[in-house]
Amino acid sequence: MFGLNRNDTLLLLFVALITFAAPILMNPFPTDSAMAQFNAGYPDLMQRFVIFGIFAIGFNILFGLTGYLSFGHAAFLGAGSYASVWMFKLLGYNVIPGIILSVIVAAIFALAIGYISLRRSGIYFSILTLAFAQMSFALAYSVLGTDMFGLKGGLTNGETGLQVYTSDPQIFHSADAPSLPHLFGIPMRATEVVQYGAWEFQFNVGFYLCAVIMLVAFYLSMRIFRSPFGLMLRAIKTNQNRLNYTGVNTRPYALAAFVISGMYAGLAGGLLSAMDPLAGAERMQWTASGEVVLMTILGGAGTMLGPVLGAGIIKYFENIFSKIDKTVLEGWFVALPEGVSDTLVTVMSLFVGKGWHLTLGLMFMIVVIFLPGGLIGGLISGGRRMFRSKDRSATQKVKSGQTPPTTPSAAE
């Protein structure tokens, strides 16, 4: 199916099923219950799940498959965001032109940065990409944010951020079209709310558009992983010097992986602007680049599903756990004695609310120490150990004369 083997097809279908059913699966608790604050089935958060999933999938092609660790991928995320908003300003709020331009601009930007950065490898490559990302952030925040080319606010509008004004041309914007990002007239924020007993489910147009694009991006990454090009990237990760000694020029392959990864980041940036038509320089900061590194390592670098899982976990912690403050904790433990309640609130407040980074950091430490292959890698290795132990026990029974029972044949 789609040029994939059986296992990859089943994985793609599983991801598609989970993604399309996300509005239901992410709302496990009744709306009026105390646990409802752990629900993640609202449009804004679900869109961030899939958008940053795209970002992490692309980064995994460069880091997990090729072995090049970039600390500057946020530069392409920001470039895609700016390109998409400029399409809104010039043509109109239809998201398709903005998404296309965001991928093209990110590809050109990645080609320029990758051509220079890939002259070095290892830590030197990582530092070069970090330097380029910080230069891009400085340009977007100050230099390109000043009046230039006859444009008030320049190309990026500085610290205020690039946004759409009523005075912008918007050549193809008609009077009956929505004044917010839309897909051929269907607003991205259009949401169908379905009540089912004590539960409330929200089905959002923007989420499903981002979900379809993420599934296409996931499928393309699977094809890359299984292709001869992907095998060459694996060889570069395994031993690039040996390939060079055999006469293979690895730079074009590494540059192609860098550009593809940058295009994924630009696509994610364009979708972020389609969700909220505002592009700021903060999307180019080194923290955004570090975040996608954490997503990939946490889920499992080099695995196809790991980056998506890591992106979902980090965005869940950021949006759900950060909202649990002392007031919420006091409500949880109000039935306990005052001394016990105060102690629990004091201790737990260190790990939620403003301290959610501490919980994420502890989780990351545990994964790196005990599951070097990430969460997906740990599940795979655990499954293999379980099957090996079963095979070993069956072998011992055969040696001891205790043959396992056989199933009857069709004739019997």
C-alpha cells in the first residue's frame, strides 16, 4: 500500500486512526469533572501537537537518520512563519499560498545555511547552525524590523511581530471571504462542538488540515527511511569517513537531508501562522531549536513514530501541567489535614505550574539514562526481551522433555 511494506502500512494506518480520533481520545474525562483540566482535546493544543510533530519528523531525518545534530532549525521555522504571513498580507487569507511559500523559502534558506555548515561535522556543525540561527533571530528582531524598502516596519516588523493590517493589498481577498485564515472560504477556526453525555468533543477545521498534512509528511519520511537515499543517509551516520575513503562524495546527500529537514520546519512555521496570523522573531530563538532536539530524543531519534510522540508529550506538559498552580493543588488536597495539605501543595508546586520544566527535565534524564533509544526505542527493546525470554523458556522445556502442546491440524 502506497509503496510500503506490511509493517509500515499498519503503522501509517495506526497513526492516521489515532490522529483523526484525537478530539475524542484526548478528552477522556467529563467536562464538569475535576480531572477535566487534563483533557487536551481542544483545537489550539491539538494543532500544536501535529504542527510540532511535523517539525520533529523533519528534524529526525537530519539527526536521527543522518547523524547531524543541528541547533539552528528554529531559523527555518521562523522563516516559514514570516513567508506565510507575507502571503496573507499580499494575496489574502487563504492558507494554501502561504503554506507553499513557507516551504519554498525554508528550502532556499536551508540550502544556503547547509552549504556552509556542512563543511564541518560533529560539534563544529552544531555550533555553526546555532550561530546562523542566532544571526537570523537578531536580523528578524532588529535589522529587518526597521523601515526599509519603503516598508514601514521592514520585512519582519521587529519585536512587534509581522501581522496583517487592513491597509495591506490582499489582492485576492473578497468581501465575502473570512477576515481570518481560511481554506477556500472555510475558516480555520471553524469548530463543530458535539455533546455526548457529560463529555464535550470539538472537531476543528484547522486541526484536520494540519493532521492531513502531518500524515503526508509522516508518509514521506517513511519512504525516505526505506529508500536507497535513506540507506545512504544511514551509512553517513554509521561511518562517514569510511564512505569518503571508498570515493563516495557524501556532502550532496547530507545537504539534501538538511534541505528536506528545513522544508519540514518551514512547513511547520507556515502552519503556525495559519493557526495564528502573527509571526515573531521568538520562533527563531535557540530555545525553539533546543525544544525540537528534546522532542526527538525523548520520543526516540531514528525511529519514525518517536518524534511525533516526543512532540506530543512536551506540548502536553507545556500547556496542561503549566496551568496547574497552587490554587488548583489546594483544591485537590482540601479534604486532607491542613499540615499534610500544605506540605503536598508546597512539594508538588515545584513540579507543576511555573516549575513544569523540572518535571520535563526529570523525565528527560530518566529516558536518557535508562532508555537511550527514547520511549519508542525502550518499548521495542522491551518487547524483544519479552519474546526472547518466552523463546528461552520454551527451549528449556523442550530440552527437559516437556514439549509444549501443539495445536491440532486441519485434518484432525
